[in-house]
Amino acid sequence: VCGCSARMARPAARMAVTHDPKPERFYTVFAGQDAEATEKARGYFTGYPPSSPSIAILRDGKLVWMLERWQIEGRPAEEIAEDDLYRIIGLP
């Protein structure tokens, strides 16, 4: 998660993982600060252009879900968490 719209993306991600099932690992990459980590992370996101902020879920090293900037901007964190993140991790 990174970028100027992250003021909603980071809280949404935090809200979404307060319930089970929880991911085994969390990683945050700051595109403007760590070019090497950003390049490695974006290597997993084939088929998606660079997007900042973005949230991705990987399973066994494969991308299973991606939330891009256009899906984050202009939405409150609660809406992002409920409509998108809860659904992908299996919550109603």
C-alpha cells in the first residue's frame, strides 16, 4: 500500500484483517522510498500497471486479487474494507 490515496487504503486494509481468516504475512512497500522492494512487489502483479496505492492478496506466491488506485480513490476506508477486502478473505 502506498501513495497519496493511502490515507484510505491503509486503514481499510487494517480493518479488513481484524477478522479471521487472517493472512499469514503482511508486507508494505513504499514506492517513493524503496525502489528495490517496489520492483520486487510489482513483479507479482503481472497484468496490472503500476498503481499507487494498491492492495494485493497473494496465495502461494500467486496473485489472487488486486485493488488498484482507481478502486480506492474517493471511497472511505470502511467502504473499501467492507465491499472489497472482506469479500476476498471470505467474510459476508
